[in-house]
Amino acid sequence: MTLHESDTVEFKESFDREAVVTTGAFANTHGGTIFIGIANNGNVIGTLIGTESLKEWANTISQSTEPRLVPEIEELSREGKPVVAIHIKENPLKPVSVRGRCYRRVGSSNRVMQPYEIAEMHERAIGSSWDFTPVPHATLTDLDMGKITLYIKKANETGRRDIASGESPQDVLKKIGLVRDNVPTWAAVMLFGKNPQQFLSQASIHCGLFGPDEISVLDDRMVQGTVIDQVNDAMEFIRKNIRVAFVMTGEPERKQVWDYPVEALREAVINAVCHRDYTISSSVEIRIMEDSLKVWSPGRLASGITLPELFAPHSSVLRNKGIAQIFYDIAWIERWGSGIQKIRTACSDAKLPEPVFQEDQGFSVIFKKDIFNAEYLGQQGLNDRQIKAVAYIKEHGKITNSEFQILASIKKRQATKDINDLEERQVISRVGKTGKGTHYIFKGAPKGHKGQ
């Protein structure tokens, strides 16, 4: 079996200080194995193993880490040479420090953890989070009992929490940990506060509509209030500033088709306010541009999950468990890390480009508008025949010259001329050189791509 260095595998020619650092990084991440006697490039060089070596290595690891790690060490033979495998399990109590510093594993490297990552990891390890902390100088009078009552009604309707009719709003919040020693937590203030920004000014959403130059601001609003109100008000701003078309479907009511699927936008906004880092002095931002919409939230992904892991089945890693708990109760989110896939599926169903997810001094979801619509293409100077060809590619993924001739009721010469023009405009590209197998797809689309 061929091994490579990764987030769970490390090669070391000899047992040294960096090997001990790696034990702490593994314990703070997903666990892993350090192979002593293998070079970084994977070449097996072997290692000398004295009678006391393994015991000394185990003691060094244990004495250098806090909480103390107990490694599992075994002797192996690789290519006829002695190799030692040091197995480290993910530690249940995190973070583990190595000589006073904490590390986490990122790819095949060890990274020093920042203070906020250490605090976040510790809170998650003990089943808590920052928003369960009581707010200094806040009292129960700072909470809106009407909003709490509305939450209780909604939670009972969804069936996700059974709250007795005789329980007072204060008692309900105490039971679920949002009020401690009669002091509201950050989650309670942001979810049900009369004026949450009195205690945390950055708990807001800054919405903007930008002109074609992406600099001039055509509409601007700072959305405040509770995080529940913020989601609703931000969605109102978005609906006001993106286009909607009405499509006849044969049903009594016309179908609304927005620039972007509203359910995907709402999911992105909910995720932004639920999972952002509220210790950072910045607001969530929603930027509506001519051909895209960006939802940005302060703070990188919560410690414990990476960007690639978002696109595979994964457990939900919650930065703000109190807020997430209430959002779950009112059926705004699920607990199984399904938000990203819901956004991608909604855009795919709407035949829109795949959203872009990225970490850029925070976390962004960027929605791309479908520019291959009749109105836009007409504005770019395409004729009716070419617009029909684009619509055909959206539906079938590709088009041939023969199919275009039939579609537009034209001769081969005219079809070739129209297709060449679309190629020059970089709307489509040719697949195949000449002959029967030649067809055309959207520029930049992979072979076999269906739609855009």
C-alpha cells in the first residue's frame, strides 16, 4: 500500500520535536499516524530502534502535551527495513497543547491555532459555544416577551420542540440554556432582544445594490433588529432589487421566476447570520451586482471543517449553537449540514451556474445570473436564430450544425455563419474538428455538460 503525507499521515526520518508537534495537531483534528523511518518523499530509510526508544518516545509525547496524550506505538517492516508507526487518536477534550502552543492539521502541514480558534474548539469540546455566554449588563427586561411567545408558537407548530402552554417565556429560555442565572445570553439577546445592537453593534446585515461599474451604490440599507427580523428584512431588500418574470405554466397562477432562486438566497442569508463569527467587528454583507449576488459573512469556516468538506456529506459544525438551536426549532435550518447542497440543488434546478463558495477574510457565497436569456442576448446583438440556438443548448447541453438548420429553418451556409459568429463572441465553443461528431457547447463548459 502506497501512503502519502496528508491530514492524517506524516513521514519523519527520525523522532524529533516536530514529530511531537504533529501528535498535538492530529489530536486536535481527525487523528493520524506518524511513520518514523520514512522520508518526506515517501522513501523508506528505516530507523534504529533501541530497547528503550519506544518507551522514551511515548514519555516525551505524554510529558509535552496537555491534556496528556497516550500514543499507540508499533514496530513495522517496510521494504525490509524497520519503521515505527505512532498512532494518535482524535482527543475528545480539545484543544491539546504542545509545550504551551496549540496546533491543528491542515493538509500535510501543522498550523498554529489562533486564540479565537482555541476558544471555539474548547467550547465545542465541552458542548457549548460563544453565544451561550451571558451578556454583561443585560437583564430580562432587555428581551421582547412577544417575540419569545411567537417562537414558542412556531416551535410547537413545527413539532421540533414540545413546549407546555403554561410555561412562561423566561422559563422556556432558562430550560434551553439561553438565560443563565437570570441573565440573557448572547443568543437570547440576538434572537429576542428589544435592541440587540445596543449590546453588539456588528450584529447586522449591510445590504447594497450596485451599478454596472460595481462602485456606484443605487440602494443601501443597514438591516438591524433580531437575527430573525434581519433575515426577513434582508430578503425583502433582495426581492425589491432583483428581477422577477412571470411564466405561464398552464396552472391557474403564473409561476414567478427570479434572477436567482429565492430559496437558495434565503438559505445563504440564514447560514450567514447563524454561522458567522460575532466577535469580529463587521456586519454580514449582501452585494447585488448586475450579473451576480454575493452574501459575505465575517469569520472563516468554523474550526473542524474545511472548504472541500462542505461539498461532501458532513456533520453540521456549529459556531453559534444557541442561534442554530432556535433556527432549527422554527424549521429554518436542518442539523445535518445540508445547507450548501440545498443551495447548489436550487441553482441547478433553475439552470443557473454553480454558486461559488470561498473563504475571503470571511466566507462568501456568490450567485451568478443566467446571462443566456433572450433579453440579455438580444441586447448583445444576437439575432433570433442565435437566441434559439442558445436556448437549445441550455435545454440539451449541445447543438450540431444540422440540428441548428432544422431548428431555425435555414440552410447550412447561414447556420455556419451564425455559429461562427457565436464562436467569435465566445458564447459557444466547438467540440471535435470536422465531421459527424462535431457539436457546440457553451464556452468553458466541460464535455457532456448539460445546461449552464
